[in-house]
Amino acid sequence: MCRRAIFDIILHMTLYGLTGFTHSGARILTLMSPQGRAVVAEHVRPGTDVIAYADAGMLPRYQEKRSGALARLVADYDIVVLSKPQWDRMKAALGDRIWG
């Protein structure tokens, strides 16, 4: 059973992602969910090829250490990757719930 199937059973979690790059050119994925940032940070386990950042007051971010690692994370958790305009609309629609 994939990690996403376990999420669906336990949390009914929906994850939305926005991809980008760090200043050094590494790929990064920011996640939000109606279940809140704390739940995302606690339950998304990216493995050794991804660095997880869950700083206070920020949405969880995942930085790729090896090529393809973020694609695997997206597939494992069935993350809905949005464009920047879609992300902005979804973030506004979810409101303060993403910060819980």
C-alpha cells in the first residue's frame, strides 16, 4: 500500500504543492493542506533524497538532494502540483486552515 493510500485511510489528507528553485538552483516543493501545516510536517516523510524544512510560521518545504526525488515524493503522496496562479487562488480559498 502506498503512503498516499495510508493517508487517505487515516487522515483523508489533500496536499497541494508549488515547485520552485532555491537561490543555489536546487528544486524545492512547498506544501499546503486544508488539514494544516503541522499535520503536513508531521506526516510527510520524504526519505533521504529530500531535505525537509518545517520552520515556524512557514509552510513545509522539501528540497531535492538527488534528481527525481521530488517527483517520487509527489507520486508517493499523490500531491496536486499547482501553477503559481492556481496556488494563489487555492491558498486564498483555504485561508487560515493551512496554518493550523
